[in-house]
Amino acid sequence: MGNLPPPEVQEMIRQFEVGEARRADEKAARRALSQTPEITGPPRRQMTSREIEKEARGMGYKIEPGNGRHGKHIVAPDGSRISLPDHPGNLATGTCLAVNEFLRGHREGRSRF
């Protein structure tokens, strides 16, 4: 016949494989939720404040005037806001990442602000 494990061990192996397949499916679903193909900006490339403003408006956010160096604010539908520097050239990497996280978080309904 062969060297098959006892039926109890076979059942444990089957349950383990089913659990692993379920965990892999859940991980793939979480990964699919976190990907945002509409946002073409950070961290894939540097952006100017004007480009980010255009992306945010296209996603339904409002842009309000600010003061000083942070000349504008991106306002989410729930009223939370983030500053958007208003200067020429590309924004700093950290600023782009923070704005991207803000936009993603509100689009996916997990606001931190």
C-alpha cells in the first residue's frame, strides 16, 4: 500500500492546508484594497503642489486658501484637512507621502486625522 500517515494526521494536514489557503486569500484581498491605481503621484514620482491639487480635486476634495508657506489646504468630505505647500518645483518626498496617505486614507474610509 504505502506509507500513508494515520487518518487523524491526514485530517490535521488537510485542515492546515485549508487554513493556509484562507490566510493567503485574506492577504491578497488586503493588498488589493491598499492599491490605489487612480493616484498616479507619490511615492511613484515627485509632484508639484499644482499636480497634487489637480489630483485631489478630481477625487472630490476641496482646496481652501491657507496662510504663509502653506498657502492651501486639502479638505476631505468629512472636514479634516492637510496643508499643501504652495511653492514652485517638486514637493519634498515626505510631504508627498503624507499627502498621499491622507488621500488614500479618506478614499478607503480609514481616516486618521
